[in-house]
Amino acid sequence: MEKPNDFDVNDLIEYLQGTCMTLDEGINDLYPDCDSMILTTDDHTAIDNEIFLCEDCDWWYEICEQSEDEPTKCKDCAGDDE
């Protein structure tokens, strides 16, 4: 599967943020007939530097919403005091 010429990882990041869809769903919505296999290491790094998927509530959050004590969870799910 080839990466579409118009692929932009920033569009994918913006599309996923604030949703509970999977990475593959987001990619397929933006780039039909594609899935996460089109992503390069650089694409994964770009995504990881901007957003993360909370393991408890399955929502994509900005990195600033990541729990310091439990980095796989958002602050709300981890019960972090703000």
C-alpha cells in the first residue's frame, strides 16, 4: 500500500484529536483504502509528539493533557489534580 501523494500527518493529528476513533479509522476517513501501514517512523514520531490515546477512555488528547504519573492516561482518568 502506497502513501497518498496528498498525505499530511498534521491533518491526521488534527482529525484524530478529541475523538475516540482508531488510528486506522482516522487514516481511512482521510485517505480511503489506506491504514496505519502507510505511516513511517517519522509520522509516528510526529503523532506521538502532538497527541496520545488514553488507555482508559480511548480519547485522543493533546500531549499537555497527559498524566505525569501515568503517561498512558489523560489527567482526568489518572485523577491528576490541576
